[in-house]
Amino acid sequence: MCTMLLLLPDRCTGCRMCELACSMAHEKVFNPNKSRISVHYEGMPELWMTNVCRSCGKPPCAEACPTEPKAIYRDEKIGGGMLIKEDICIKCGKCIEACPFAAISWHPEQKLPLVCDVCGGDPKCAKFCAPQALMVGGKQKLADEKRADYSKGQTDKVKEGFMKKAA
């Protein structure tokens, strides 16, 4: 079983509901700074990037953790998501530095890494994502969804061409 949070950025509208759902599920507050998923804006509202843990096959964040046992590890029960052992974490931030996607943030009060744990296999952010930019599944589901989006785009182009000719 592989439970991963899949991100389809072309579908994202930048509404930030995912951040609110995540922070409420984990922290019981609506606070994007306490979310394990993030929507970053680049200067203007039309330019954004949604970012979340990709559940890497060999997570660099876990490899970089200097503690033994590791304070950050994959939740093997659900096959995705990373967990933090707060009692072992030395709060060094090596996991943040090692993440190639910059998907790990820092809790503003607890001073611990914040990383997606896919809510134990039932990600709340995906449930509140109206455009379905966030989904639950494995790599094959992601590939299937990307193919479906590509096919729809190609079909729409062909339809548009026919409409222009008919007009």
C-alpha cells in the first residue's frame, strides 16, 4: 500500500484551503504558518507555487538526520508521509536543508520541523481541494492523472480548431 499526497500544480487555483485544512487537522487552528503544505506567492496573486512532501523513495531528509534512531522517518504502515519523533529530534534543521523540494518548514512555536504525514493515510487537505489539485494515491495514479489532463488539453485544442473552422 502506498499512500502519498499527489500534487497536480496545473489544477491549483492558489486558494490556500489546503493550508487551512492542514493546520486545523494538526494544530486545531486556521494558521498557514502551522501547515505541512504551503502555497508560496511570488510578488503578485497570480504567481504561486504549492509545495508538499513528495514522499521520496529514499528520503534525503531522513538520511541527513544526525540522530540514531532517526527523528524523521517514513510511515511504513501507510507507505508514505514522513513522521517526526519529537522526543528524539534535536531541532538542528538538517532535514530542512536536505529536502530537494523545500517541502519541510519550521513550526513557529514548537521549533520543530513540519512535514506532511498524509494525516495517517487520510489527508484532510485533499478533501478540501475543490479543483482536485491534491489527490491521494501512488506514482501510477499521478501518471494517470497527468495523462488525463494532457489528453483533455489536446482534445480541447482540436475542438477549438473545429469551432474556428465552423465559424
